Amino acid sequence: MQITVTVNGAEHSADVEPRTLLVDFIRNDLRLTGTHIGCDTTACGVCTVLLDGTPVKSCTVFAVQANGRSITTVEGLKQNGDLHPIQVAFKEEHGLQCGFCTPAMMLVGAKLIEDNPNPTEDEVRWAISGNLCRCTGYVNIVKSIQLAGKMATAGSDS
Amino acid sequence: MLAVITRARPAMEVRMYPRAFDYLAPETKEEVLDVLAERGDEVKILAGGQSLIPMMKLRLASPGTLVDINRVPDLDSISIGNGHLTVQALVRHNDIVNSELVTTENAAMASAAPWISDPIVRNLGTLAGSVAHHDPEGDWASVMLACGAQVVAESRDGGERVIPITEFLTDMFTTSLQPTEMITEVRVPRYTSRTTHEHAPPRGGGNYQKLERKVGDYATVGVATHLELGDDGGISKAGIALTSVYSHNLKVTEAEHLLVGSHASDELFAEAAEIAKIACTPASDVRGSAEYKKDMVRVFTERGLAASLALAQR
């Protein structure tokens, strides 16, 4: 089936089998390998991407469902050569160890601070509760997302 | 001597993949009903897909045709009218979490919604899909049983059919939905006091207690409760239903009958909870022993009834 999907602002057309999972379309067809595959059973959340701005687990969505819609992957966070505040904050607060869950954590974090720029620790932990970090580095992930919120707010004030 | 090089198989070969299927994404409800009328048995409806797609990947489900209803308009609202709170087929779990209408109209639903799976799955999964799936470990079916919901199904040749939830849920992973029908909405009765006076105090309340090992896991034990009080202060309506402790979501009718017509008390609630404990038959597994789960049903039923009563008396 012929589909057209806007990924990180660029339109991509492809002929895909209906059973192709969105994560495989992103990784294999588009060669955007920042989106990872972990459990493949909707549990770990490392395959999270934004579908029309909403976090979804791309191992549990078919690529054909994204036809005519818009996807943001971790590769799309950077804007005009500048890192997104969430990326800067993860670097500042050392919000990653092995890095496997990081793209998903950053996308979920970016969506959270867009809705709620000043989240409490509880709110951050609630928001990332569908994403597992196998290094169990949650403390710094939470700090990173909170810092990103502050940075984004400061950035939009200036 | 030549070294034998064994390469790891490419990842794709060891991935879980569904069987091939025809994919249709109609833009009107009439087209969906046409496909169902013509292809019936081999069709599965794709709404949120958060149970269906994993089932397809495990090849527990292999539909020949998948009808994606996400492009059908006017199927994603929560509304009140005709004595019901109505949740349409494409309403996501997170829409319910964020709904002020649900917060003021149905405490059991408002209490359960944040505990459905995890926040990302809640962005796609739907209440109607969860009820249609009828996994005995699913939370929504218990809440719908406790609240006395109705499922509304439509087919091209049969028109609309309103099915009481007790007749809809027939057995585990099985419902009375016909192959030619799609669920269009689920209706939950409003608090009786609100059906005569729009802004009356609810005189009712509800709750969902869920024990889970981690976010996103199935319930080890789940208990849905719903209570309403009559003009004399006695219990006029009562609903209790259990998750994960029977071969299907279990409505504890005997305990409900005990409650209706009586005045609430700790002793009464303890007695109802004991009935619920005896009614369920959980299996011992990695989530706990049968004995432990049965006792948690008792504890949760008491707690749920107390929380529901507190809301009914506000």
C-alpha cells in the first residue's frame, strides 16, 4: 500500500505491506535508527515516537495508520542546527547512561514540558511511567526533564 | 583450516510479525458497516489497537481484513443525554482521564481511567475496544459491570442494537457482538438524582481499586464499585465487579442484592466483601497465591465501598 508520511517535517512516500510496523518503517525504510526496539510487546516504551504530537509506541502501530499524518522522532528534536532544550538538559544533568531509552525519554519529556513547563517530580515520574530505563537512571532523567522545562520557559521569555 | 563463521540472524527474522492482512481505512461509518456485512467473520476492527496488535503479533489473532476506523468522523466524543454518559468508540483512555464530564458524572470511571495500562498506551487504547476484547484481566469491563452500562452496536442490515453489559460479556475474550456489527458507543447510566435535576448532587459514587506489580502490568486484583443512595438514605443502587480473579470479569450479584435496600455500615460492607471473596476463583501465579488474591478482593471491596459511600454522601 502506498503511504505518505511527514517525518520530522519532511514528506516521505513509500510502498509498504500493511503489516509493517511503524517502528520498522522508521528504522528500515527511512533509516532513522534513533528510534529503538526493545521488548516488542508494548511494555518498555523505547520505540516511542510522536504521532501528530502525541506519544505512541511505534511497535504497536502499523505504518499504514500513519498515512497522511505527521511523525516526530528523536532526529526531529533539533531545530535549525540547535539542540532542543530537552537534549541540552539531558547532557547537563547526565540524564543517560547506556542511552537505549534516551530517545523515547526525550520525546516524552519534550511533550510533557510543552503541556506543563514546570512539572513536579511526581508529574514527571507519572509521565514517563510507560518508559523503562534498564540502567534504572530515573533520578537524572527526572532532573533533566525538569531542567528542560525551565530552559524552555526561559528561552521563550527572552 | 577454514574458520566457520556463524553470523547472528538479522533482527527481522526473530521479530514477532502478524500474518498478512487486507487493510482498509474507510472514511464513513456506512463504509465500515458495508465491509462488515460483506466480510463478517474475517474482519477485525482497529480502533486503538493496543490489545489487538500485540495479539496479532503473537498470532493469537490473524484477521484476514483489518478495518481501521480512526478516519471515521464523529466517533470520538464523551457526552451526556437521555439519562446516560455516552463514550463513543474512538474515545481514548486518556480522553477519559482528562474529561471533566467524567469526573463530575461517574466516579468509578474517573477512578479507573488513570490506572489503565500506562500513559502512552492510554493515548491510543479505547474503552469500547477494551470491552470488545473482554480480557478477564481488563479493567474497563469490571467498571462497566459495576455501573450497569450498555453497549451500542450497529450493523448495515440490523440497524442499532442496545446490549446490556451483562449480556454483552459472554465469556473470556468472547462477547455477543455479531461479526457484522461494530460498537459505536458505550452508555453508562447517570446518577439517578441527576436524571431528574441536571445539577443535583450525585447522591452516588464509585471507585476502582487496582493492585498491580508495575505500571502497565495487568491487575493482580481489581475491584470496581458503584453505590447510589435513595431519599431515605438507604442504598438504592449497588454494583461490584472483579478483575483478574475469575475466567471473566465477575459481577458479584449476591453482594449487590445484599446492599440494595439496606443502610450502609462497616458491618454490611464487610459482609458484602466476604461474599465477593467467596465468589472469585483466582489462580495462583507469579502475581500471587490464590489465597492472597482472594483476601485482596475482600480488602479492596471494603475499601471501594467505603470510598464510594463517602462520595455519595458529599
